[in-house]
Amino acid sequence: MKYPPLRDYGIVGNDDRCALVSRDGSIDWCCFPHLEDESVFARILDVDRGGHFAVSPAAEYESSHRYRDRTNVLETTFETTTGQATITDCMPIRDGDAGGEDFQQAFYRLLECDRGSVDLDLAFAPRFDYARTKPAFDHVEDGVMARGDDESLFLSADGALGDDLEVADADATVTASVSLEAGERCWTGIQYGGREPLASIDLEETLDETTRYWRDWVCETCDAVDSMPERWTEMVVRSQLVLKLLIHHETGAIPAAATTSIPEEIGSDRTWDYRYNWVRDAKFTVQALHDTGHQKEARQYFDWFADIARTEPADIQPLYGLHGEADITERELAHLSGYRDIGPVRIGNGAAPQRQLDAYGTIVQAVYETVQFDESRELSEDEWDAIRDIVDYACKHWEEPDPGIWEFRDEHRHFLHSKLLCWVALDRGIALATENDLEAPLEAWNDDREAIREAIEERGFSERAHSFVQHFETDEAIDATALLLPIYEFLPADDDRVQATIDTVIDRLTTDDGLVLRFVDTDVRRDEAEAFVLCSFWLVDALVLSNRLERAEEYFENVLECASPLGLYSEKIDPEDGQLLGNFPQAFSHLGLINSVTYLARALEHDGDVRPEDFHPDNVETLFRRGDRPEP
């Protein structure tokens, strides 16, 4: 078997866990009990050893898949010469706490024959602990129990499919087959750590409840603003649903992606574990959640990074575990070959111990935006003390080099983006203090803010490149992070240097379709050929702020076309063939889409004549408004 391309995968999940399901009906990635835990299926990282749970026709077929409207319930349809069958996949979830954690540690699959007749084959091959443990199987009443060292996974099925379950000990696989005629259906499913027979579960009601849950959540804000085209609305809804899948129910943390070790480039060893929460995502996350009207999730996320902010500033890491863990040591799993045999497969992330100066500005910016967006959220005394300590730390250390936003592991520079975010820490810290009558050393902060501004303007702009550059030691290296200068309001969008930078990014980093590379002509790392999805959305935002709306819309529409058929994005895109690369689906990419729609929708309302203050919280209406909820 070959590795399916990432665009052939859908994602299914509930509060704290996700699974990737291929267009061939195979669950190729799933971790239990939570997203950040060890995998039970990891065929996406090793087609032979990783483990999977597949249901597909015995004969040759053509397949397609789609989501039930406004849900994370996935439907995969198979066409054979004798008929058509559909598999509906869900991980169960209900409103409130009904069912609890045990109820959600499951994955259910409805098999239906739509017309004619179809023979379906089932293959269940779990591999616990990242395929380091092959299971032992026991036939039990109503199914088969797979056991690892201290884990279990219960497979059950009803009707003829359940009667046919057979264990092949040599392959550590359970197989079964069933023949369905038009109108016939059966169920199969797995439960982690439990054993409840399918006959005791109202699976039809479970599927209806899960469908209703997702639609109710989206439809808390279901009427789009008038200026949003239907296609944009669909993509924003899908992006919301992706983010909701990734949000950790217990803590509000949001991992960067659902997977580990999908390579950024075919043939590259840049294979990282993205199942952690990056602090620098905070600003864009807060903005996206508020823009889509999800106040509850925004508050939960604020509480998560507010706890991080209470850490001693010198000890703040760029990323944390989803429960706030600081120790996430990176390890390689040599027994797994990697996606498309590209390794190494890694768990943990070696960037965690880095000190990235941009993290401090991101935290302060996110706090500032939260207070602006949510009038009911006031800073407590200890929260302000923590923010003040962070701003003071930025004052003392902004002149030092660091690994930068791209987390270069062996190179430290005076990166422009890091200096910009130190300026943001001071600027927003001053705004928080003055607007809320909070105690702060404003004179010292003002002095340092001006010193950073002077350094960026004098050392960060290259007359030779006619652009702001990647770091202070270069006259040539162009980096897409310079697009953030007007977005963070360091300079107005109509500043000649900003416009020159945008033009340079378009000329040297951007494809004809508006896909933006991260950097070029840098001494830090060789140039990349792959476009970074978030950077592509940054360009859209900068163009909107520049009132260059026609090109912004053109590029935005082109980036939309690069999504998978299900509307999902990875971290990167190969401009040559549209291949999705990097961990999948990527929260940062979907956050960027939502925020770009905010900019575009606002600009369309103003006939393309916008200013930065038009995007301040007081002036931005959420993209969706509460409306009537559709029937499941």
C-alpha cells in the first residue's frame, strides 16, 4: 500500500482526541485517551508497522468523502461495479457533560448500502504506544478485546459483521466481511479502556446527538455578515470546526496540529511534533475566536495563557503541553519509517527550551485584545503584576539575539520579528496601563519602546533590498514576517517603506497564485520551495490594510483553492503540484483564514477604504451572528 496524500484525509474527533480517516476508509492516525498521548493507529507514519482500522469494499472502487453539513461527522462513499456504500464516522459527543469521558473514548462507524450490493472488508490492527507494542487479542462476548501493556481497545460489530470477526495472531489483525444489499446497514466501533456492547448503545441516537452538537456549536453564530460570499462562509465554518476539534476541553489549550512528524518538505528531516500549544499563536487565536463569536472558547484560551504568563518571564517557553507541561523532551522513534518513509519520527519538541523573544509580545498582545474584545474580562491584580513583569523583561532583553519565530535550532540572530514583538509588548503594556489606570513605570517603558522603534527603522530596513529584512545582520534576506509591521500597527500601511516591503515580498517570496514562502536569501537556512499557508494569509491582510483590495481578493481566492476537498489545510503547500505538506490539519493555517476573512469582509463593507483602527475590537462586528439553528 502507498501513503495517501494528506488531501485525501479527513479529521474526526470530539473534546480531546482526533483521528485521521483516509478516503479509503482507513483510520491511519489516532491517539488515546487524548490527542497528545501515544497512538493506537499510526499507519500514516509507517504503512507496515503503524496500525490502522479500515473498512472498504472487497472489489475495486472509486471513493469520495464529505462532512455532514456544519459538523465533524465524516461520510465516505464508495462506488463499485455492483453498487454504492457509505461509511459514516464519528467520535461521540453530547452537549454538557452527558456521557462523560468514558462515553467519548470511542469511534463509531455506520456502514450502509445505498444502492445495488456491496461486499465490505474490515481490518482492525491496533498498535499501542506508537507501534512499540503489538496487542494480544481475546474473543469476548460481542467482540474482540485488544490488550497492550496497560491499555485495551474493544472492537465490536453487530449483525453478520460481528459474527464474522476473526483473529489472525500471526498478523496481529482482526478481519471480517459483510455483504450488504440496498437499504441494509450495520455498525462497528471501538472503545478505548472500556467494553460496552454495541447492542446496549443507541447508536442512531448517538450519531444524531453528535451531529446536533456540532451544528448547535457552529450555529451559536450561524448568520454570516452580509459582505461574506457563500464560499468564504463555508471555509470559515470548516476552520471553526477544525479549531474546535483541536481545543483541549480540560484546559482550553490549542495544539498547533493533530499530528507529529509529517515532513515540511518531501525528503527533508524537518519532521516535528506539533501536538503542543505555541505561545505565539495566542494573538491570532484570540482574534479568530472573537471574530467568530466564540466567547466561551476565547475565555478558556485566555485563562490558559494567563496561567503561562504567571511564570517567571525568564522561564517562559515558546510551547507547552496541553495541560501546561514544560518538560516535553524530544525523542526519535527509530522503529517507524515516517510518512512516505521520510523520518525521523519524533515525539516531544526540542524547541521547548528555547528562549524566543517574540513570545513576550504575543502574550501581552493577546491580553490586550482579550480585554478589548471582552468588556466583562478585567485583569486581576496578580495578572497585571505578571504582565508588568513580562514587559519589564522585554525591556531588559530586547537587544539580545534569539532563534526567532521559525525556531532555528543552531542559529541566533537579531531577528526583526523578535524586535517587533518586543516593541508590541511595550506598546500594548503602555496601552493597558494608561487605559485601565494600572500602575507601571511608563517613562521607562516609553523610552525603551522608542529605542526599539529606532533600532527597527535604522537597522531593519535595507535600502539595497528596498524592504525590511529578516534580521539586523543582513541587507538581502527577505522574510514574510515583515508583513506584520502594519498588522501590529508599528507603521501605517501607507508608509513608503511598508509598501516597498509588501512589493518586495510579492516579487521575491510570492508565487503568481499568491502563495508566500517564509524567507529567501538568508544566511540562516537554505531557501525553501514550499509556501507557508499562514504567511499567504498575512499578505492578504497587509494588502487589505493597504487598500489594495482587488489583489487581496485574488490571492485569497487562490489560497482557498489550495485547501483539501474537505476544506482542510496543512502547514505548507508545494506551489508546483499543490501537495499539502507538514502536520495536518494545521491550526495556524485555519486561524489565518478566519482572520483574513475578517479583514476582507470589513474592507468590502467600506468599499475598500479601511484604516487600522477599523479593525480594532470596538469597530469589528463578529463574522457570524446568532440565528435560527438548522435541524440535524
